[in-house]
Amino acid sequence: MRRWSLGLLVAVALGLSACVQKIIQTSHEAEGDAGVPPGDGGLQDARGDRWLPPPPDGYVPPTPDGGALPADGAPHPADGAPPQSDAGPVGPQPGDGVQWLTYGALNSSTGTGWGPVLTDIAQHIPQGQLGTYWDSDPITAGHETSHGIHAYLRNNYNTTGAAANGFYVLGSKAAIVKEPNMRKSDVAAYIPSALRGMRYDLYITGQTEWDDTPLYVWDEWNAYLNGTAVGVDIATAGNWTSGWQDGCMGTIEFVVYALAVGMAAQDHDASYFSSYRQFTEFLAWNLRRSMQTYLACAVLPEFAWDEQDQFYAALKTGAAADAMRQFARTTFGAAWTQQVLGF
């Protein structure tokens, strides 16, 4: 799996930058955000420590476009899986039905050595917030700025009438996903100890102020994924100058945690899980993007690491992950799961 050609790596990176997240955490203590206090009439979360500027004059929430999302309440197939053939999945696939928002650039910032992916992320946050999230490390800059974008989406583009999160997936494309009726702390029970990586304590059992916001886990997932995409983009272009870095592990670790959110939602909010297709569709779509990005990243010398290889192997074959693998197969189909997740 590690014998990828340079051409394929470049193709993956270009694809990410071409196709190329709910939470603003300007006091993101665990990851070093400096924070800016509200003082201009901006929006402020109930917790009181995260803010957004007010929408511009004349702001009208956008109409979702794209994607053939079934209506809420439309049942899943019998086992939640697409039709199968010996050659693999056929017909519409999991993730094809995400209801997307077209979310254009909000500024024209550029920088030396940013690359297309980091430039994309930087241009999709209000100009005045860019400095709040920026970091000298490009992967961290992509990750933290994605948090700001997610919050801006959630606060300005949520037309669901319910608590929801926003996720920016690059390429001026975003998704709004309503929160399931459960707690973030419910997710921990679905993550076996063998798959509790270095970020588990911080994000899954920690960050307790977000316990009423289970898709906080997905906010971190998508932020790590966007950060990894930045690293792949810059490194495959031959412009990475920072030496070895932990650039991939966060993405594969949060693949596990994202699946655990799905498992918890299935048990704790069964009606939501079975009828609200945006949740499972976005889970599938972003799992595919995660694996494409992780596999491209893990073979690059700048980011290669035995620990992340061993973590992925435990997800694919470890006995402790049996329930998680079965959840994926039942929800998305065995052939799709093999093709996308590798098991």
C-alpha cells in the first residue's frame, strides 16, 4: 500500500485542491488560539467565549444546492447499504446524496508557499478573522482556520431550524448537518481502548464544555482532514521545508472517532439516524475524502510514521474493532466499505 507512484500522489493532491468546517473556538486553549472578544454586535455562543461578527447588510441565507438528498423520513434500504455486485457497489453510492452549499471565497488573501489548498481555506473565512486562527505552520493554519469557517457556516448558514454544524470541505463547498439528540460523552463507549489514540483524552473525554454538541467531534475531524490536505498539497509540490511532522495521524484517528459518532447516534437517536439522511451521507462522503487524503499522506517521507500505520492496521484487522467494522458494512455496504475503508 506504500508503493504509490509520484504521479498518483500528485494527482491525488491536485484532486484535493480542486474538489477542494460549527465551532468557533477563539479561545481554543488546547490548540493555541489567541481569541478575540466580541464587541461589535457579533453573534456569541451561549457559553460566552466564542463569537462571530454580524452578517453583512442585506445578508440572505443561501439555498442549498446540489446532491439528490432524499427527504427527511425517507427510509434507508433494508440494511442501509447500496446495491452490490461481485465487482463492487453499483448505482448511487453512500455520500452521493449530501445536500451541499455553494460557499464562495470571502477574501483574496494569498501567501508565499501556501499552495492551492491552504489558499482555498484562507480565502473562505472573513478577512477580519483570518489573523485570529492563523499559524506559522501551514498544517496548523489550515486546521485552525477551518474551525473558524465551520463556526461562520453554523452561525450564518444554518436554515434547518435546529442546532446544527457546518463543515467546509474545500472547493467552495460546505455542508450543514443537524445535531443528533445525544451527548458528546456518549461517543466514548464506542471507541475500543485499542483505538484510543493520542487525541482521545483531549477531544472525546475532554472538552466537556462541548458535551451538548456531539458533532464537535466531526468539527475536529474535518479540521484535521483539511490540515492533512494542506500538508499533502505542499509536500507533493516539493515545497515542504519544515522537516518531519505528524501530519496524517489526526485524520486516521478521527476516522475512528467519526464512525463512533455514527454508532452512538444509531443507538441514542435511532429515528434521527434512520431518517435524517444528511448525517449518514456526509459521514460516508467525508470518510472517502479522509481515506484518500490519509493514504496519500502516509507514504510521504515528510509525514510517514509507523504509529499511524499500526493504528490503521488495528482498525482494519484488530479484534477490538469488529463492531466498528460491522457498523460500517451494515450502514454503507460491504463492497463500499472494503473499497473506501480497506476492510
